[in-house]
Amino acid sequence: MATIFLTGGTGFIGSHLAEALVKDGHTVRALVRSDPKWLDGVAVETVRGDLSNPGLLRETLRGVDVVYHVAGLTRAPLGPAGDAALHDANVTATTDLLDAVLDASPDARVVVTSSLAAVGKRPSSGVADEATPLRPISRYGASKAAMEAAIRPYFDRLRMTVVRPPAVYGPREADIFTVFQTAAKYRLFAVVGDPKPLALTLVHVRDLVSGYRLAAQERAVGGTYFFGSERDYSWAEIRDATAKALGHRLATLRIPKALVVPIGTLVERIGRMAGQYPPLNREKALEIRDACTRCDSGRAIVELGYDPSVDLEKGLAETIRWYRENGWL
């Protein structure tokens, strides 16, 4: 069994990964700032601190076999402070971690998390693969693209792999949750444009976790991989699966593409007045309108044996059941 160092373990994806690794019998050291959150009750060794402490990182990393870097910042308020926060969390923290790995456990396998958002602008095919140029639209996507550029030299010195998740759903997810919350409360399902064409690679967190574990294998060294769903889905399919899981019909609220950015801008302004930066904001609206939301997992399937198995209907039923059981819905 391996000794594993995990960042981002208190978050949605990281906590599911931690549980799977512990279940397999691995020893997991999880970096935790203060509150263990979803790791409470999970048999991990929590290390108090953050990625800005090089001494702590080097001490904690000694003797580890695998490093999973899942931590990151997905959004920050507009302005120089927000830009700096995204760069510090997604670029500087990653290179600091890799420097510590080089000093403490240079033979460890390292899996670094990027994002489909790094691709940004939708390619002519509509579907991104690992060769698609990175033309990010959002500041988050730009920070992940900058991270990928910054860590390129480390591929010569570390046994490293990059994972680019698409949209991820499942128990504990808090952003896509707002779609289900609206559907449950108002019996409405908002769709930008035509709901019928294939529109989204939406992967269940359990399938993504299986991808992370494959990415830690030796045959993945030096690669970048998308780990998506068994197939892409239309918004109509997502709406219908959501309605079935909720147990009632949903009316479709069709939003013209020309209106999605003004709506996102308005929601952002309202959120800022309340001292919040909402999940739907101007940048997210630009991504909804223009960014690539579909990816091809073919490379991971062929090279690593990736086999996503959670179909949409089953995955959404499980997810909405969890939201209800935990008082979210």
C-alpha cells in the first residue's frame, strides 16, 4: 500500500478521492488549513497548514509514494486582488509544491489538477482533446493555463501527470447544485439556446476519482488526460434525468445566447452588493456562451484503461438523494 499526500482533500473532489484511497488501504496525509470539513471521520492523517509553508511541505512529503494536487481556487472577485489570488492559489502554490516534492520525494508520482476551463474558446469541432490549443476565456481558466505552462519544466524532473476534469457533479458539489436547487424549488430548468444538441461533458465524481487513480500509474507519466463521462449529454437529457430524480416535471426556461452575459453581469452585481461573488457571474456567463464544454476522453480510455461507468440517470438520482438526505434540498 502507498503513502499518499493529498491537497484539496477538504473539498468536493478531494474528499471523494481521499475516501477511495483510504478504502483501498493506502495511508493518506491530507493538508488541511483548519476545518477538516468532509474529511471529518475519514481515516486520514491531517496536516495543519497550507501550501505557502515550504518547511512543512518538505517534512510532510518525506517518504510519500504519490502526490495528488487537487487544491485550487475556482473564482475570485474582479480586480487586481482577485487576479493575484487566482495566480497565487493555482500557479505559485503548484510550483511551490513541486519544488518541495523535488527536495523531499523526487521519485514520487505526482498528479496535478488542471481543468477543461484552461482550453477556453470552443474549437471548430466543438470537442476538446489534449492537442487542442489553450485559449482560456475566464480568469480561472487563464490561471490553469498559466499553471500548465509554469509546470512544464518539471516534467523533466518528476514523474508527473496532469488531469483536466470537465464539469463534475455528485454528492457535496455546491456550484452545479444551484441548477438542481432551482429545479426543486421552482420546477424550472434553465437552458441557454437549443436544449437538444449535445452540449456538455458531465462526469460523476466517482468516475473522475477512478481517473485520478489511473493517472497515478507509471504508464501515465508525462501525460495530460481528460477524464469525462461515458458520453456527452444534451441539456434536454440533463433536464429529463433531473426531473425523474426529483419526481416531478420541469418547465424549460430557454435563455437566448444573447442574454446570458447580461444576466450573468446582473447576478454578479447583485451578489457584490450582498458581499458575495456568485457562481453565476459575468465570466461564467462568457464561458457558458463561448467556451468549450465537451472533451474527448479517448486518450485516457486507450492508454490507461479509463472506463466511466456512472450513467446520467443513475448519477443524478444518487446526487439528488444525497442533497435531500443532507438538507440541501
